[in-house]
Amino acid sequence: MADEKEQELLDRFRYAVLLEAVRCLDEGISSAREIDIAMRAGAGLPEGPLAAADKTGLDVVLRRLEELEQRWGDRFTPPGRLRELVGAGRTGVAAGRGFLEY
Amino acid sequence: MYVFKAAVLGAGTMGAEIAQVISLSGLPVILKDVDEKQIERGMKHIRGIYARRVQRGRMTEREAEDHMALVTGQLDYQGFSDVDLAIEAVPEKLDLKRAVLQEVEGNLPRTALIATNTSALPVSEIAKGLAKPSRFLGLHFFFPASVMRLVEVIGGEATDEETTDSGVEFVEGIRRIPVRVKECPGFLVNRVLMAGLAEVFRAELDLGLEPSRIDAAVAASGLAPMGPYALADALGLDIAQEVSETLRAAYGDRFDLGGRIAGLIAEGKRGAKSGAGFYTYTG
């Protein structure tokens, strides 16, 4: 089991990757589905960052990003798209829709 | 457009890897370089990949020979008159890439496609000087291409949709996974990955954690197949540095590696391929 420091590091890695993936999505670089495929096939990640966030629950992701933003600054500011999804009840796998559809 | 014959320009490790992937799919491929020694090294590299496939029982010796026979290493443009796709894989220098591409364009049929395997330079910039930039695209293979399944298919400003469509079909034909990516600095995978890597380097300092402990934690968490330091070593620290500089210039300090890699490169440690990086490698 990861200790507190390790957990903090894992979150920072995971959310830095997720936020960059969401920026790419916002800029129309690729679709959500293709971003996840690319990160699996090109970087060997076992799960795409967007699907992983959907699985965690976007409401949980949003709260954690707000904490990270407070502690480490703007680079963790939750993206508008994430707030909209959570506001619309599209909180991920459990809701049937998040960044992706289920 | 269907590709019946391909050429790879630049017989370095990446060029050789790409030529191997193409030959494995059954297509003839020319591996061209300006240096005879480099061609020999490239051909040897490809033979090595096939020999390992034979050792692992994934093909017979005869099959390996048949595939190997599809690769022609050469210095000149002989046989380029029926090449449908030329992929450039020379060092990441804009002037060099442009010169190589302009020269090859004059030796290809008018209908041929030309691609760059750049990971750091803008496709639209490399295209400048080509007579037909509409038939030019980015095909970004990942290292090592013989293992990595993904190819980013990138259209530049002047690229035709038909050209990117053909690029996607070609990638599927050589049994790789194409993902269409709109042109942007770093493209998709390296951009997203380097954002994570830069954050890990910052966290290492903030939290006072050892790289080996970080790698163990990341691997154990199931977030990534290996830790970020091992991954950077596998990617090549020089490549990571080059890509991160492009990204930092384009998007700002979230891509700052904090000099974490620069020091190692200065000591000649360029990752697994050089025998040392964050870790030491033998054999």
C-alpha cells in the first residue's frame, strides 16, 4: 500500500496526465476515444486517462483537483469541461456517461 | 491510395525499425541513407529483429529470410520511380529534413505520398519547400517501432484529407494502430506523457522521494507499466529533453523538466540505448 507521500505523487502524476489529455480534447487534437487509444498503444498505459477518470467518478476527480490546485497552483485548475460534466450529472461510468459514453 | 512499395530515408535505429515493420507486413521497402556504414548498421539491426522473432518461435528461419529479402539498403534513388510512400527518418534538424524531402520528391512518381517521422518539429514547417505539400503528412512511429503499436497520423496546414486517409490505411495495412492527430507541438502522446513526467520531477523534489521508490510506487499502482524514470530511460533522455523543450516553448512551464535530465545527458547518459540514464543497463 502506498504511503501518504507516494499517494500524493501518484495523484500528481495521474492528474497532470489527465489535465493535458483534457486540454488536447478541448483543442480538438483528437477525440476522447482516440486520446485513450493513443495513450494505451503509444505510452503503454493500461488504461486511457479519460476512461480512468470516468471510472474514479468525475465528481471525485473534481474535488481532488480543487485540493491539488490549492496546494500546487494553477496548473491543477479543474477544466471547465469537467465542471460542466459534473454539473450535468455526467460523472462517469456509474452515471453511464462521462468523458466517454457507457 | 494503396501503398505497394515504400521507402525509408535515414537508416538510423528508427529508420531501420520502421523498415522492419513495413517488411514484416509483406511490402517491399527501400532503406536509403547517404552513409554506407549507416546502411550496414540499419540492415544488421533489422536482421537482429528477425533473428529474435525466429528464436522466440514466432516465425521460421525461411520466413525471416523472405521478409528480410523485401528490404533493400541503398545509397541512390534506384527503384524510387514506383515508390508510393517515402518516410523520412533523418535527425531532427529542420534544414536537413527539408533538404532530404525536397531531393526525394524529385525522384518519386507525382502521385507518391511523403511522410516525416518527426517527434519534435512541426509538420507544416517541414513541408515548406515541397512542390506538393498537399501530399505530405506526419507518420509518428514510437520507439521502438518494431514493438510499439501506435502511429500518430498528422496532417499539416497544406495536407489533403485524402493524404491523411491514405496514411491511416497504410498504418492499418502494416498492422499498426493509427490515431488521427491535429497538428500541435509534441503531437498527442508525447505531450500528455511529458506533462506527467515533468510533474513527477517536481514532486520528487517537493516530497523528497527517490526515483527508484517513485518508479516502484507507480508500477505497483497500475497507473503505468513502468515507472516514469524507467520510461524516460526507455524513450531516450535526449529525445525526452528535445520534446520537452519544444513543449515548454509552446505551452509554458508545466513542461519544465527542471534540469533533471540535462545533467545526465551532459554526462553522456542518454537512457537505456546508451547503457545508462537514471539507471544503469547491461547487455
